[in-house]
Amino acid sequence: TDGKSTSSDDASPMSSSSDEGDSNSNEGDWPRSRSAFNVGLHASMGLKESEHAHLTFDRWAQLTGKAPKVESQGFPLLLSDQARTCKAPVFHTWRIWIVLVAVGLATGVVAAVVDQGLEIMFKLRMDVNSWVVASVGPGVGGLFLQYLAFCAMAMLLAGVSGWLVCFHAPLAAGSGIPEIKCFLNGIVLSRVVSKVTLIAKVVGIIFSVSAGLPVGKEGPMIHSGAVVAGLLSKMTIDLRNAGKREQPLSLNSERCDMIAAGATAGVAAAFGAPMGACLFAIEEGTSHMSPRILLKLFVAAAASALMARFALALAREPGDVGRSMVLGTSVPVFLTRFPNMDYAIWEFPIFMLIGAFGGLLGGLFNNLNKMLTLKRQVWMPAPQFDERGRVKIQRRDVLRFAEVLFVTFVITSLHFWMPMVRIMSSSGDVDVGGQNLTEGQNGTKLARTIEELTPTQKLFWDTGTAALRNLLKDSEDFHPWMLCSFCVMHFFTTCWTYGLGVPSGLFVPSLLMGAAFGRLVGQAMQLTGWAVATPGIYALVGATAMLAGAARITISLAMILMEVTGEAGFSLPIFVTVMVARWVGNLFGRGIYDLHIIELKRVPLLEHDPEDVMIKMRVHQVMATDVVSFQEVESCGEIHQKLMDCTHNGFPVVRDGRVVGSIARDILHYLLNNGDSYGVFDTPKRLVPFRPMHGTLARKHPGLAPLSPAIAGKALDLKPYLSKDFHSMLDSSCLFSCYNVFRQLGLRHLFVVSEDTGELCGVITRTKIVASELC
């Protein structure tokens, strides 16, 4: 990502599959105890009794061979004597604030383009439907022709989105939030931050939402903001190199902060909620938070929210410049303003029950989606890429595209016939916006435009944001059985769609199904005469409960909803609802994003808390012992041979068995490839200038060139280039503390020294401390 090619696995003592992999870990509130089934499974795989309690990702990868390769990165500042000779800043200077504002403005423009594009395409789809309604004849025949045109238009739009994802940018599928969360956790997934992914994400979400699929545009906006930030970060690196200026020493950390700011800007642009966006980045995104990062997030979020409001106001009032300068509530996802948000104390238990039901539904949703995704992985494995990064189109990719068309056809059929069956089955004296079947057969036109549907029937045809906004209104009265059928149908179709080969967010679909349930409860409470809160308030509580139950988002969700609705006085019921929904949902497994990261994509994510079993374990029980190390002065031939024989990316430098520093593979590659031109091997030896080396390594990983025989016998002094700012721990240290140190410092590898001799005896890497669940 960011223009850097991926290299091999992540740390020095690892085998080629050990530190990288797309595998399992443990997130948040997952169950701490291993079941008897897992213990039996461990025994069947030949594991020792001591390994039953804590099976590491690395061990699991060696036993199963199922771990795809991913790249991880570290964030600490590792300085060498060479780096101290330069005048490079530790962080970006004041210019970084210009870049952050640019990230926010660009993300706001992208959000406005998505929103306006979606409106245009959806209006085009409804205009085509209106033209068909005006053209067809009366009776069932005309209705069937309308149905065919309705499905064809939806499949055409979804086909464009699926074609972009399945054949050009597979990582543009889904919301993109799991991938961005992995990146901010220190795991680099190639092609997540690229121009092709951005184009496919932006165009694809416009077509998939306008096709009527139960997907949201908010998650893809978050991913798009992160991609915009990644591309601008790469542009900043290139400009500094072109101007022959020093790159900041903490480049990895700065790049991570930039992408976190882009993701935050995406949330702010989607909802017009900069404070909620910052809390979302803290809660779900950044693993290494500090006040410095928080300020960057807020600058990008504020700029993004401002630009989104301005661009949408300008687009919606193009002929009135004065009117277009009034920003107001023009954001991609604006819900509604509630004239009255009063509630009674006795309604608190009802809100809590709605939260519990939201957690129950969220847990059911996640587990159903997990089973479906596992089936998809069997029938349609991950795509393969050629050397130029393009998809090798195979049967799996065609099947994935065919699934997009089939799912679109089925869901569109349901969306079409649910209101039409109601229209045809209604008696003539009941005003539901339609006629019965007998009247249709006698010459009355049955085909309908969206304007001729009742508010309840419009839920099936409208976009998710518009339907959600209608459910929150107090002035509407929704037919209870139609509303119940919509809630059930939307639950299963959303579960079926999430993971499809199209860009698909989960925010609005989850809010919509929860709002439908909450509206049902609210209308029922109105009939009892006990309710003080309006049905729209109950719909808001239900929406909150469903999203919190599925995604386990709490503080940021509450803040976003308060900013979107403009009401802070209703904060207490929202807080109670999200917490109850999260607690109940945790009883049934992980949230949807962590589930896809850990259990389905099997990425070794470093979660907030280590396992309880780690308190009883020592570092030497999981550390890698086959350490590849270098002496302070070593021959080029030996260095080259060690690099050829392993795929590690970090190496300890030792003196008499004791660690005196660490050095990265990229630096060794650069020294072997270019050292002769700088006189590194001459006598007296010269020092490679820091700026050209650091600038080159900032853009890409250099490959290892063949070593000439004339250089192979020469000695390379590593002392000026190694970093003495490494981190180490005793082999008898508690693994629980080791995990916390590793995660909180954002390390890539941690050296282990013997308590008895003080000599290097092992290395800890990400996959050595991340636990693996065998599913």
C-alpha cells in the first residue's frame, strides 16, 4: 500500500508463514475458555497438553497451512547513528496541517459525489419505472412487464458494481472498515489503499445502492477517505523526494496517522458528525492513540464535514448562489429533527428490552453471515493476481459475479412483489394506494410508480436513507403487518448481501431494520396509552440497538446519532440501549467487523486485551528460537546468503551473543545494492547519506540484487546503520505483560534475552502472541 510493494514475512525468527498470515486472533470480549471440542481437536492435531490453553497463530499456521500472507509494520522511532547525522524532522512540519485539510476537503468532495451520483442513478431507475408504468397496458400482463423492467434495471446497475469489484478491484467489496482497521493495527493488506480500489469503491457504491440492494454508503465512504489519505500521503513523500528534502523520521507512524485521519474524515463526511467521527476512529480504528493523533483526526473531520455540506448545498441549489451558501443539514446521511423527545421513566425498561433484542438479533445476524461467508469461501476463494496486480479472471470470479446478479434478481423480486401483493389483495373499500386483483383483471391498471405507494409500501422501493428517515417521522402511520414483513425480509436480505461482490456498508441497513422493529414497538405502545415517547423515538432506539448489537459500536454510535438528529437531550436512553445491546451481543460472539477480520479473513489482529491464560504463561513458551542474527561487522557474502535463505524483515545485531541493535531488511538490501557506489566497502569506509536512502525506502521495498564476487568477500560495517532503540524482554517475563508492551508500543518484533546469561535467545513477533481459534 501507499506505493510500497509487499515483501516477505514480518520478523527475523519466523518461518515464511509465521509472522504473516490472514488468520485468526482474539478481539474484545470473545470467550476466554476453550471448549472440550477444541481441546480434543488440538489433541488430534498432535499438540502437547501445554498448547491446549493457548494455540498461537504461528503454530496454527504451521499445522494447517491455511494462513495467507500479509505484511505487518511497526511504529516506534528507531534511530541509527546515520539518522542522527541528518536534519530530518521527527514528524511532519506545519505543512502536515495543510495536507490534513486537503484530505478532509477531498474526502468531502468524494462523499458529495457519491451522494449526488446515487440520487441521480436512483431517480433514473424510478423514471424508467414510471415510463414503463405509463407504457404498459392494464391488468396482470402490464404488471408483469413492469416487473421485468424493474428487475432488469436493478440487475444492470448491480452488474456494473459487481463487474468493477469481481474483475478489477476485489478489495473494494464490502464496507472496507475491517481492512482499514487492520492497517491501523499494524497489518498492511496490499491493494487496500490504491487508485483502482478508490475508483471501484466510489463508482461501485453508487450503482449498488441505486440498484436497490440493502447496502449502505457510509462504510465505503470511510474506506474511500482512508484511500484518499493514503494517496495524498504517498504524494507528499514523492514531493519531498523531488524537492530533495528529508523525510520525517517517524514515517510509518505519520502514514498511519494520515490514513486514520482519512477514515475519520469519511465518517464525518457521511454523517456530518466530526465529533462522532473522532470517537469512531478511537473506538474502532486506531490502536495507538495520543492527543497528537486526536488533533489530526479532528482537523480532517471538521474540514470534511464542512466540504460535504457545502458541496451538497451547491449541488442541490445550483442556480441560487446565495441559497447554496446556506449549509444547514445537507449531508449524505441526515435523519430528522424531532420536535419532541420527551420520555417517561417507566419507558426505560422498554428501551433496555429493545437494546437486548437488538443484541440478540445482532448476534444472530453475525452468526448467519459467518456461515454464509464460509460457504462463499469454499465455492468462491479469494482471487489471484498477476505480476502487474491485475485479477487473473477464473471460474471463481465469474461465479462471484453471477452471484451478484442472482442475489440482485431475488431481492429485487421481493422488493417489487411485497407491496404489489398487498395492493392486489386489498379490498376495494380499503385505501392502500392500489386496487384488488379482480379490478385489475377487469381493466384497471395495476402497475404503480413509487409516488403511488403508501408510506409502508415505499419502504421496499426507497433508498435505505430515505426509508430510515420516514420511519423516524412521527406524522406517518405504518401498517403493522407490512412493517413486520419488511423488518424480517430486510434482516435476511441484508445478511445475504453483506459479503457479496459489491461495495456494501452496514450502517444504514442495520439502522433501518432496527428502526422498523422499534417503530413496531412504538406503535404498539401508543395503543396501550402508556407511551410518552413517540413511535419515531422508539424507531431511533431500535435503530441504535440493532447497529450496536451487530457491530458492537457504542460511544461513537451514540455521539453520531446525537449529532445527526441534533438532539443531545436523548443521550441517556441511547447510552443505555447501546450498552445493553453490546452486552447481549457479546454472548453470541464477536461484532461483525472483528468477526470478518479474525474468524473469516484470519488476520492476526492485536486486540485490546490479551487472554487471561497469558498470565500463567512465560515468554519462552511462545518465542521463536531459530533467530537469524548478524554481527556488527560481517562479510557481504554472508549477509547476502542469510538474506537469501530467509524471508524475515527485521534482524538483531549481536556482539558476543548479546543484542546491541536491530536492523531492517530494507536497509541491508540498500547497502548491498548501492554500497559500492557510495564507497562503503572502501578504506577508509564512507557513510551512505541518510536522505537518498531514507527517501528511497519511503517509496518502496528494494529487491535484493545479485552480489558480485568482488564485493562478496568485503566486510560491511553495520554499526552506523543499526538502531540501538530496540526493545527486549527476559525469557521468564509474563506473556500477559509482553502482549501489552508489544501492542501499546506498536512493535514489529521484540527481542528476548536469557535471564541467566543475558544473551539473545529468541524473538517475539505478532503471530507468536496472537491466539488462534480453530473454527
